[in-house]
Amino acid sequence: MKALSLLLALFVGFLLIGVLDDLPAWGDAKSPANSYVSAYYLKNSMEQTHVPNVVTAVLADYRGFDTMFETGVVFVAVIGIMAILRRDPKEEDSETGDRPPHAPPEGFILGVATRFIVPFMQMFALYVIAHGHHSPGGGFQGGVILGASLILMAMTGELESALDRMREKWFIVLVAGGFLLYAGVGLGCMFFGGNFLDYSALAPLLGGDPKAAAIMARYHGMLWVEIGVAFTVMSSMFAIFAYLSSDGRMDRGL
Amino acid sequence: MAWVEVHYNYLLVIILLMTGLWAMIGKNNLIKKCIGMCIFQNAIIMFYISMGAKKGATIPILKHVPGAHGHGPESYISDPTIYANPLTQILMLTAIVVGVATLGMALTLVQKIYREYGTCEEDEILNCMSEEQDHELPLQDELKA
Amino acid sequence: MIWPQDLIWTYDFTLLVLVVATAALSLALKDLMGAAIVFGTYSFFMCLLWTVMGAVDVAFTEAAVGAGVSTVFFIATAYNIKKEAKD
Amino acid sequence: MDQLPILIIVFPLFTAFALTLLGWFRPAVCQPLTVVGLLGSSLSAIATLAQVVNSGPISYHLGGWAPPFGIEYRVDALNAMVLMMVSSVALLVAVYARKPVQKELGGKISNFYTLFILLVTGLLGITITGDAFNLYVLLEIAALTSYALIALGRGRAYMATFNYVILGTVGACFYLLGVGFLLIKTGTLNMVDIGSIVPSLSGSRAILVAFAFLMMGCWLKMALFPFHGWLPNAYTNAPTAVSCLVAPLMTKVSVYVMLRIMFTMYSVDWVFSVITWKPLVMALAVIAILMGSCFALAQRNIKRMLTYLIVAEIGYMVGGAWLGNASGYIGASYHILADGLMTVCLFMVVGSIVYKRGRAHIEDFKGAFSTMPWTMGAFILGALSMIGVPPTCGFFSKWYLLSGAYQSGDYAFGVALLLSSLINAVLFIRIVETAFFSATSDEEPDPHSHQETCYADSPPSMLLPLWASALALLAMGLYSSEIVTRWIQPVIPGGLL
């Protein structure tokens, strides 16, 4: 088995080295990948969506359908892991393989440090989500930082204390709710007569002259979609950590 | 040396790709297979990003025309050659998140396998499975007899 | 952030070497907890590499998701199973 | 109305939200909700097919952006057909899965149905999308849901699923690498756009390597011969309702993706004249057919036997696509529909036997005709179609494949087809003989299934979808000329003679 995998890796490596000369030189701006579709995004994203951060513009608007299904991948991961790992703590440990004795966290310094850091992490995460249009960041990064703050609480304190703040029922509802918000905005555009996820169809909500309203509708539609993604990613990162560390029993974690 | 100068990022991609692919299939421990999987996915993300990088280009956030402070489209520089390629970066945001979701699933299965067989080494697991297989078969024979 | 032509070669090359070194070390370590932490550094160097190449959003995500959450998942799993790997 | 293509995806997607939120409080509502969602999706799929057949391909712009810059849904007759097959087979399995899921996955009903409907959403999305990268994301959704669903099985399913995760990720990443090479040379992600740019670059090696990686990714996902290691274990250890859903759909959609890559992203003359892979791929297909059939002969567990038959059927479709002539293409695309229905019919029969008698080894079929006549009746129809007997649709797809093989001179493929039909006949007659002639082993009590429910036939909620798929096999066979001339004929790529 080992030799076969080495053979396969060498074959793939050989295939790739053979093609290196044919690829455009690294870093030149005229290569096809950098000139056709992405040049259009760079040239038109400002006047069509009024968003300076072109990455967020393409992520949430031009190719917003991809990002919706990316949130779907995170949603599926949580539901799948919950389906496999979840079992009620009363069930005795029938299978083999011992679980490590649980050492209660006695770190006082860690507790104080965490209580000090977590609010600032969450404030920074909200900034990252809200400011995604103008600076690097957006729904995913902000959501992961929010999830990381919950994981930090679960790791330093007891998983129980983190779960008190975020019951299991709540993060399943939030995972589905974030994805529902994203797809709901898409469906809303259909009710207003546009195609799925066509934010400019939401212009009547904003009022004012239709052309400017259409552009601002795209701007705000993206913000709503980023918030939906942040909810899903936050609760899914914490959910996966909670299931993995407590091996499905949700009683005591790391 | 000039050839390496032009393609050295792609060389890194190839090295990482081969390491990841070999580790994913060849390694014995299941956790090491997961690490190999992450390295393999990271190599492909590296390939896309180095495809979109431009020499002398800055990050793809539109810069103001020097001196202009308005918010209209005319007060932003929109010449594509000075910004990095945003399209490949979008694709790779998706690939990273997909990678984490698959990693979560794979590690869940590793824990379940550990609960089932008490070990994480692939060869020991295969031995346990083949032993289970053997002790199952005699049951069928006396059932038919 | 204009690309300093001369500096980039040394800066970029050391990052490349570090990335490959941490990847190989993470696969070679026998102690799973150690491998998880070295994998965290590997993700962090990848994040630096992408910042150098101008992909800032991807670097941000890789830092948060790759170095942050993936390493935590590995540590959570390594904690629950036997720590030693045979290879 | 012009919103039809997106409705196919929106119905199951919003049902998934409803399932997650409602399923937490009242699990009983999950199964009917899934059936309603899939009903909406298959009705809009049938309406899309009617619209496509009457008025040509539909192009739906997601987010209101024109194709190369936004994501586009491109629906022509081929993927409208596969859409209809996927949604109707999923609907049948949703109705069928009520009892087996209650029996096997008691506690996880709401999770099961959420994953079930998200898998169908992923497969429908793969079939309908016209964007190469969107196809990768949906491939990942379909893959992740099938990992989770298969891992719901007990004990041995975990290791089988872990192998499936590793090989599935390798396949998906090869596909992503192939799309990367296409992006670096053509600059776009829209399939039709790529197809228009590729002929001008046909000399470059990057396009060839891109094709190699795309093909390796597809072959890994569809478990063609050298890459089939994961399929038998994964599908056998999965719960019955899951294998009824995953077996007929996952591999057929991957064959559709291969057809889409070969004939939309690349062109016919690129695939058959610029590169000379045809003998290699035909050899792989022949080995897949022979190996699948022979391994099926050696199995005692009927469910495992059917998984090896799937590997053989994949050999049919890959061989048909790579024959390089019109009747080979017709045979391959018709076989996607036929094989989906055949596999779902046979897996439902095995599911009923497992539901009634706990296990599906060959001796569990003893006396099945006397105790479960309806189930075995549908089994006869499925077996006839798998062997390729005229009234059923199996015969017509084999007929087109054989005439294609004869026209293009690939006699090895033709012989492999006939041989595997013969082996199928042996396989199914062996089961019918055990089921019909040997008496039920009621004198000594069956250790693994309790007495009172052992002899009544399976409940109507399982018999109805079973017979619906069996009759659909017959109907597709009778209307096969209609299907071929109205649906497949206009879609045959230009270059095929």
C-alpha cells in the first residue's frame, strides 16, 4: 500500500512538472487568468456594487451562489457530525477504548485572562463582519473569530460553562437560521421579480431613484448575506469543537 | 536559475501536493492521514493563489485616486494590473472552508473508529476487521448444516 | 504595499523552506499532540505566504480557520485517543 | 415561467431548513415534509424537461449577472433527463425509507432526513449547474452528506466511511486541480465559455493535464475499475435506506459529470483525435465490467453482490461514452436513466428482505416467493431489466451500446457486455431458485429474526415505491424510442458520427 501511494504521488508530481513550462510565468499581469473575467470585476465592481473590497463584492454578489453552498457545506458538516457522534451521556461506554480521566481546570490565571480577552475578540469579530466591504474580512472570518471566542471559553473554563451560554438547541437553530437568512434573502429577490440572489431586485425596499437604489440594494444585500454566513460559521465551529472534544456526550470537554 | 526564478512558487505547490498525497494514502496512523489531507488541500489552494498573484500588485481593495475623497466610482483607481486577482481568492475562500468541514468529518470518524477498535493504526484495524470476518463465517456454516 | 523587488526573494524563499519543513515535521512526529501543534505553525506560515502574495482575505481566513480552528480540532481528537502514533 | 430551474433546488433546500428546525421538536413530521419537498422538486424537474424539449436549452442567470461573470444554470435535454431521474428516484426512496429508518436509526430521524434531502439538493445542483467551480462546491456537499449518511451504519461502517472520505477528497481535489489548470489557461469558469476557448488552445500541455486531472477526479468519484476500492464496503455497511438512496444516484451523477466534461468543456474531436486515450479507457471499462461481474458471482451477501454490479454498470457507461459514436453516446446517457431505476428497484427489494429477515445473505431469500410475493415480483422485473430482457429498459441501453461497439469496432467491449449479461442471468436465477423452490426454513427457528413478522409481506409504504420503480422500468422500455428520438437525439454532440 505504501509503495502504491508513493508511485501515485510520483506520477502526479511528474505530470505536474511536465506542464510547468506551459504555464504562464508566475506573477505576470497579462496571463489569461488575470485578464479576462477578473479584470471585469476589478473595473466594474465599484460602479455596479459600490463596494471597494472587490473580494467581498465577488464573493457575496457576482458569485454569491457559490458562497451560499459553501455555507451549506458548513451546515452539512455540523448536521453530519451531530448525527454520527451525538449520544446521550447516560448511555454507558460500551465500546472499547478508554476515555482520559478528566482533570478539572484549576488555572485561575487562565480564567481571568479569558474573561478579559473574550469580549475584545467578539468586538473585533463584529467589526470584521461589519467592515467586510471596505477592509479585508467578512462573514467567514468574523464568524470563525466568534466561534473561536466560544471555543476559548470552553477550553479554559469547563465545556459546561460554555454550553450554559450557548445551549446545544441554540447552536443548531443558529446554524440553520444563518443559512436560512442567506437563502431567504435570495428567495426574497425572487419575490421582487429578480432572479435568485439578484439583490438589485430589492431596490423598491430602499426607495429613492431606482438606479442608485439598485446599487445600494446590492451593497446592503451583501451585508445581510455576510451576517447570515457569520451566524452559521460561528455556531458550526463551536458545535464541531463541542462534539469532538466531548466525544458526543456534551458533558465534559477538553 | 532563471527557470526556477520564474516558476519557484509552482515548485512548492508540487512538493506539497506530493507530500500530502503520499501521506494521505501511505501513512499508517489515521490522524496523520488527516494531516496529509489538509496539506494536499493547502497545496491546491497555494496553486490557485500563485496563479492569481501579480508582481508589484497590491491587495484587491480599490484605492482612492490621490487627492480625491468622493465615494463615486470615478474617485477610485480601477486599473486591473495593479491589484491582485480577486477571482482566484474567492474560489480559495470556499476551498479552505470546505477543507475544514471535511477535516471535522474525518476526525469524527477517527474518534468513532478508536471507540470501535481501540486503536488508530490502519494495519491493526484491518487485522481486527479480518478477525471479526473469520469468526462470523463459522456461524453461517452451522446455520446451513 | 508595493512589492520590494530585492527583499522579496529572500523573504519569500525562507517562507517556502519553513512551510515545507513544518509540513514534513508534522507528518514525521510520533507524538500526535506535537504533530497537531506543528501543523498549526504550518498553517500560520501558509497564511504569511499568502499575505506576501497579496491574497489578504485568504490569509485572514487561513489564519482564523486553518491555524486556529483546525489545530483545535486536531488537539481535541488527539486528547480523546491514544497519544502515541506508531509511524 | 422562467424561474423553473432554480425551483428544483429551492424546494429541497428550504425543506432542509424546515426539517432542522421542526425535527428538533417533532421528529414524526420529518418524513412527510421530505416527501413534500421532493415532490415539489420532481414536479418542477418534469416541467423543466417539458420546457427544454419544446423550446430548447434554458439559461438561468444566478444573481442577475451574465454568464462568464456570474454563475449560470444551463439546462439542455441531457441534464433535464438526469434531473428528472434523480428527483423521482429520491422521491421513491423518501417514501420507501419510512419504516427501515424507524427500525434502524431510531434516535436520529431528523438528522437522517436533513442529510437525505441535502444529498439530493447536492446531486440536483451538480446536474443542473453550468459553472465548473460551482460543480466542485456541490460535489463537496453531496460527498459530505453521503459520508455522514453511510457512517450512520453501525460498527464496520466507520472504517469503510473513512476510506471513502480519503478517496473522495482525493477525487474532489483532483477535479479542483483540473479546473485550476483550465482557469489558468482560459480565464473563465463557465463550462460553455471554456468549451469555446479550448479548441484555440488545443496544442498546449496544460489543457491535456487539466483533462487528465478532471478525468481522474470523475473516475474516483464514480468508482471506475482502478479506483473502485471504497465502493463495495461503503455501500454494503450503510443502513438500508441510505444504500437505497446513494447506490443509484451518486455514481450516475458522476458519469453525467464525465459526459459534461468530455462534450461541453472539451469537444469531440479534442477527446477522440487530439488525445489517444480511447484504447486505454476502453480497456479500463472492459476490466471494470468483467471484474465487477465476476466478484458479484463470488458474494454470499446479496447487497454486496449488487454493489459489485454497480461497478460493472459503471463500466457500461464509461465504455459507451468513450466509443466515440452516436449510438454509444445514446447508450451511455440512456443507461444513466435505466441503471438508476434498476439499482433503486433491486436495492429496495434487498432492503425489504433485510427489514423482514434481518440479513440479506442468499439463504435469507429461502421461500421468499411464498411469504413475500409482491416484493419478489418486483425483484423479477428488476432482474430481467438487469439481464437485459426486451420489454424492460435494460435491453434497449445494452442494444445501443452493443450496436455502438459493433460500429466502432471495439469487439472486446461488445463481448464484455454479452458476458456480463450472461453472468447477471446466472446471479439472478440463482436467487430466484433459492427464493422459489427451497421451502422457508420454518422448521428450525431463524436465530436472527423473530417469528411473528417473518412471514407477512413488507408494509404497503415499502411496496408502493418498489412497484412504482418496477413499472417505471417497463414504461421506460416501452417508450425507449420516444425517449431517444425526442430527448437524447437533439443533445448528441456535433462531432459524433
